[in-house]
Amino acid sequence: MSTKARFVFVICAAVLIASAASHLISRWIGLPQPGAAYRRIGPENGPQVFCAGSSLLQFGLAWPEISTALGQGMENWGIGGSSPSEWEMSQPLATNANLMIIGVSVYDLNEYHLSNFRANIVPLTQTIQDLWRAGINRQFAKRLVSQYPLAYMRALFPTAGNSDAVLVGLRRKIPANLRANAAAEDRANAMVVPKDAVMEFGASTEKLSDWPRAKTLRRLALMRSETQGVHVFTGPKQLALHRMLQRAQAGGRNIVVVLPVSPLYVHEFLTPEVTRQFEASLAEVQKNFPAAQIVRLDQLPALQSDEFFSDPVHLNGAGRDLATAAFLEAVKPHRPPP
Amino acid sequence: MIFTSFEFVIFFVLVLAGRSLCRSLPAEKWFLLVASYVFYMSWSVPFCLLILATSLVDFAVGLGLGGMEDQRKRKLLLTVSLLANLGVLAFFKYTNFLLANVESVATLFGTHLNRWHYDIILPAGISFFTFQSMSYTISVYRRQIPPCRSARDFLLFVAFFPQLLAGPIVRAADLLPQIYHRVRANIYEIESGLSQFALGAVKKIVISDQIAPNVDLIFSNPANYDGFTLWQGVLGYAVQIYCDFSGYSDMAIGCARIMGFHFPENFQMPYSAASITEFWQRWHISLSSWFRDYLYIPLGGNRKGTARTYFNLIVTMLLCGLWHGASWNFVLWGGLHGLSLTTHRLWKNWKPLSALNEHAAFRWVWTPFSHLLTLGIVLVGWVFFRAQSLPVAVQYLGRMLGWSHDGVHLLSPYILPAVLAVFVTHLLVQKDRNWALEIPQRPMFLRIGFYSALVLLICLLGVTDSVPFIYFQF
């Protein structure tokens, strides 16, 4: 074999071995796969409710109760860490929907908070169009566009660009094999997305108020580094949200649920200016889509405590019960007759 | 466009492809020059003119020096070059620092001045390209090298993209001859360049970027944390800055080698040093040798008596500190290293030491102690280097050295494993080995194993959000 051929062989073999290992590790730690997970609940007959939202919405409301109260089946295409840009892509799949419940928050409407799987779901042309229309800064545009080569690379290396999920997976998996009891305890408190296609998400008993200070600081540091400590509400996500509401308006009713984030998150990230910008973006939604009902769970006084959150942004079981009651109360006048 | 971004990978592949299509050496040089300026324009378009202007001044000075015998005129020409380079550096980097200090001194004497502050953007890589350019004119002045006769070649020497933003500061005597002649990498050089690039990427995105949020968290508010956490913070920063900067250097050297160019090594296991003198022979070698050759030796080096030698050492290190940034923190950091270097020199010249060194028992105790002492000094220095201000640095050191028990006890799952990995490597691996050069000569199965491990590490633990290199701010 010539030197050149040996070199090519070495490089190809190294890439193949690393790729195989990446696939094995991804499978072993159960790394979330790109693409949406379809879930539903309630009667399958008749018009359905299309629920669009991230895990904040999934865990923030008790869907079996809501389905019973509304008397309708509900459908959701869930994507980890998603936002309107990704939800928009599943909207055409809900062909039999006469009501859309869309859950937004100051956390997932932040343009700087990106889903790991955005590039697998949103076409590149759509992203470029949105970046062009929104006139967003070059640095952020580069960050968004560079997700696309990463998505292509994930065909070969599914763990690429997913180091947080890999580390969390390894930390969860290794003690699970070494110490069964500790792992069981972890699982009891962890927010685990159901494996079955049912819209019934476990109620976490964990309380953010009980978190050790060190754990809180570490999590906040990670959140800060992910978004570079910036909150911006004008950009591709905002455009996608408006397009979704526009489309849904033609097909039926719209409910926009504004989900709460913990007081800790508010204290750490939401300056008066950020809050003003968020309110301005909601006001624009209301102005452009006056028929949409906006339910402000984020302004519910009962939820203004870290006791009702399992982490800085997700409601726990107790918080979910309060939020569900308030949500049903707010949508009651519009309930369809039995 | 940073080395760890997809943009750079695409850019570099295009450069390699474009260069291979160039039929003649002049065409190839023009191509590399344009590519280098395009690379810089991804950071800033207007500042390209600044590099162009300073390069042209130095090119003209070099030509002038080459054809001139009158020593007074030669000195004058050199002064023009130094003033142009240092003037640009001083304006962009030190204006606000100087004004703030003038204001403080005036306040001290009871005069109140209006606060002066100008919004000056620091051009990326300014400290590096000005030093590289100055090294050329000084070398021509000293008649160590002939002047470069082609403006294109000289512009390429200053702006060559792998080393433009953060070094290594390559001397004209090393790089210009490689530009004059057509260089091409053989398979061995391509493989060793690739492996050095991958090693650098692992250091940067797997270690440095991974621990950065935790280190930032600790340094952002040291009063919040107990002594253990603060030790963890400074150890983490020591690893972060080493992996960040040596990672950048590895990637720069790797890129250049893939194209057939040879840059000098910039880091050689600095934390394995047994003295602060050895530390500076292993840390940012291209900068420390620049200061040695162009500042310490011209000041008199060690040729003008003991007291003058110590003075020269301290002045050199104070200026080295100031080179890193316009803040008293950096000056103090340099001062600490200067004092440590003089103390080490005093100790080395202490007569009874040579007698003591002959006893195995002394060496057995002294060797590990000298390693720890060196590391301790370096760590204390990093606190000044990283802290946001002088009072914060003092507070940090007070709580860290006093092993304060109050405050949050934070055990980062990332910092300690990274610190352990880097320090164990420094202890176990022979200090002067260069893996990137060695691996391509090993048996095939070892090469495959090593490269797949590097690729897997990047794909498992690499942070893909491009985080700029720490040394870009200098």
C-alpha cells in the first residue's frame, strides 16, 4: 500500500470507528432523536385540538383534565427545547383541528434560546428568509445557520454538538448501573418525557426552592452561557408565531397561553427592559390577532413562588394543578356546548 | 471566523483547493494574500486598512534600512517603524487606560477632571501583528536578515491567516524564506498537521469551552463562594486559559503545516515547569522569546551587573503584563512574574545551593516542592489575570488562601476532571514530546486508535457554539 493510500485508510477507519462509537453511545444513553414525537389524548372522533408548545407547556398543564373539560381530543408534536419555528412545521399535520392552544413564555420565545434540532426540522430556506426579514445581527445569524452543517454531521455522529445532553445522559446512566437505588431516586424527580404516544406527562415532586444553592448557580450559569445572557423577542421565532396564528385563525379558535417562569429566573434574567420587550411582543400578537385569546398564567399570583417549579422554567406537579385550574377557568366561557 | 467554526472549515478547504489550482508561485502568493485579508475581514472590514497601512510603513522602512549605511539615519528609520507600530497599539489599546489614570492622579491632587472615555474598538490581533511586523524592521536594522523586496510577500508575512489573530508570533527570518519559495506539504506533514489541528480542537472545545461557564461563574462573584470553590475556580482557569491558547496555537500550527509552512511551537507542557524561569520557556514561547530578544537583551540583559539584570527582568515582565491588557491587574501579574524570575535567579546563584544539590535527599524533597511552588506562583498570577478588578483579585486571594468556610460550596462536575486530565498529562508525558509529530510515525492501529479517540471526544463533548479565544482580546 502506498503512503497516500495508507493515510486515506487511516483517516477513513478513524472516522468510521468514531462514528460507530458515537451511534452506540447515543443509543446507550438514550439521546433524544431529531424529529417530532407525536402524542395525543382524548376522543379520536371529531375535531381535535392542536397543542403547540415546548416542554414548558407539556409539563405545565394537565392534558387529560383539559381534554375532558373541552370534550375534544388533543394532538401534539413534541420537540425538545422547541419554539414557534419548529411548531410551525407540525401545524400542517393537524388537519382536523378547530382549536389551537399555543404555549409561549419569556424563555422559549427568546430568540437566543435555540433548539438542538432546529436544523433538522426547519428548512434552511425558511431560516434564511426569516433572518433576512427580521434583520437580525450577523453573529446570531451565523449561529443559527451553522446549525445546518451540524445537523448533516449528525447523520455520521449523532452525539455531535449535544455535549450537555451527553454529559447528563452519562451522569444518569453510570450511577444507574453502579447504584440502583440512587438512580431510582433520580428518576422519581426527573422530568421524563413519556415513551408512549400519550399526552400525559408525569407530575414532578421536585421543588426549585429546595435546590442546593450550588446546583442553582450551576444551572443558571449553563442557561446564561446558552443564551449569552441575552433575551431578544424579535426574529425568526416571532415571525413563525405570527404565521402560525395567521393560519390557525382561518381554521378556528386560537388560545395563546403565556406560561410562567420561576421567580428565580425572573430575578436572574429579566431586567425591566427585557420585560418591556416581551410585553411589547405580546401586545403585537394581540394587535395583529384580536380574535386570539391570551391567557396570562405568568401573571397568576399563586404561582409566584419557586415552590411550584421543578427547575428554573418548568412547573412541578403542584404548580401544574394551579395552572390547569386557572387555564380552565379562563377558557370556560368559550367552552363548546356538550 | 474562528478555527472551530464550520465557516472556517469551509474557508480552509476552499483555500487548499484554490491554492492547488494556482499554476505559478506569484499567483499562489496573491491568492494566499487575498485569502488572508478575506479571513481578517470576517472580523472587521475597516481594520484591514490598518494592517495594510502598518505593513506598508514597515515594508518601506525595511527597504530604506537595506540601502542605507549611515547609522544615524538607520536609527531614525527604525524609530519611524517603532513609533508607527507602538503608536497604533497605544492608541487602540491604552488610550482609555491612560486617560483614566490621568484622571485618578488629578483627583489625588485635588483637581476634578471631567471623565474622559472614548469608545475605541480594539482591532482583533493588533498586539500580534504589530509585534510580528516590528520584529522584521528590528531584524533588518540589526542586519540579521536582508530586507524583503516584494510588497506582496511582506504583506503576506504579516497577514498570513493561520497566525494573524493570536500568533504564534513568527519571526521574519523563519517565515519569509518559506514565502519566497514554493512550499508543499508531503503526506506526513498533512497527517501531522491534521492531528495537531484535532488536538488543538479537543483542547479548545472539549476542555476549555466546557469548563468556561463554571469558571466564569466563580470569578463573577468570589465573595459568594468558600475557599475550596475558589481553589477550584483558579485551577479551572489555569486549565481553561492553557487549553484555549495552546489549542489555538496548535490549530494555527496544524493549518500552516497542512499547507507546508512550519511555525515554531508555542507551548510545551508549561505546568510541568520546576521553576518560573522554566515556565516562561514553555508558556507562550513566541512572545517570551520576543520580549527576550527585542527588550530584555537591548536593555542590557544580564551583561550589566546583577542589580541591572534584576531591573531588566522586572521591567520586561511589567511590559509583558501591560501587553496583555490595559489594566493594573495585568501590570501586577507581570510584576509578580518579574519578581519571581529575579528571586529564582537569586536562588540559583546562591552558592550553598550547588552543594545542597549534590545530596539526593535534598533533591528528593526539593524537586516536588519546586514544582508546587512554581504552580502556586502561576495560580496566584492567574487570579490577577482573570479577576475583573484589583479589589476583586485581592478579595479572591484572601478568601482562597484563607480557606474561607463561609459561602457556597460548589463542586463542578467538569472542572475537577479537566484539571486532573491536564495536570496528569503534564506530569506523565515527557515534557518535550510533540504527539502531533510522533503519531504519524507510529503503527497503523495506534494511529487509527488515536485519531478515532480525538474525533469521538470532539463529537461527544465538544461545545459547538463558537466561543472566541481568550487571547483574541489581547
